[in-house]
Amino acid sequence: MRRVAIIGNSGGGKSTLARRLGEALDLPVIHLDVLYWKPGWRESDDDAFAARQAEALAGDSWICDGNFTGTQPLRMARADTIVWIDLPPLLCLWRAIHRMLTYRRGGRPDMAEGCDEKLDLAFYAFILTFNRKVRPRIEAALAAHGAHARVVRLRSDREVAAFLAQVR
């Protein structure tokens, strides 16, 4: 496990697992949110984001968390392991709201500078509709670009903890 792509719904724990895996395996961690977002929640240009991502993924080893389905082929093609945190949307929503309350007065360590947590109903709707709207795109990307990789699907906190313990 030298190049790990972590995917899943927002609020599912991708960044937390990435940090913990990075520590356990002594690998650099790439948070796609840091590469994509500009201060004030301004979006990056697609080409510039893809270029920053390709540069970050050029190394021999990394852990990368985030979805950004438009650029999944970049990560999946290079990953030797793809970890899909596949938790229930209501749990992810609860965690996203909790995260907003926790970090509302300052930035998260896995988020771009100047992107403080805020109440965002559109984001919460995205979380709740993830299985219907995003899951099919992830499954298609896995079939098209991730067939060579080991795919680990984690459907509960217990499975996430067991996976991390196995790695350690």
C-alpha cells in the first residue's frame, strides 16, 4: 500500500482516515479540498485543479482523500489501493454538521486556508443525495479506472477501525 485513494461521502471520515493512514504508513497525505478551494470558498479552474492534482500525485507514494468525480481517473489510475468509506448518508450528515459546529471559528486542518466552516444547506443536500447522484459515478470510475487496484469498502466505523488496526 503505497498509493492510496480514499473516496466516500462528505462527512464520512475520509480526511481523518487519510491522516491516520499517513501516520501509520509514514506517507504524505494529499487533501484534495486544499488543492481545489481558494479562500472564501471560491472554486478552482478545472484545468488548474487537474494540473495541481497531477503534480501532487506524481510521487511514488501518497494517500489522497476526496471525491471530485471529474478527476477520479487521475487518482484511480495511479492508486494501488482505493478505500471507499461507504457510510449511511444520515450519519455523514450528522458528522458534517458536527464538524461545522466544531470548526466554525477557524479552519479545518484538511481544508484550504480561508474556507471556514459554515451552515450550507446545499452541501447538506449533496450529502443526503450522494447515494443516488454520486455513487453511480464512483462505481463507473472504479470499473473503468480502478480494476487494477485493491478496493477496500468500509461500511461502518467498526470496519474503518479494523482496517486501520490491520495496517498498523
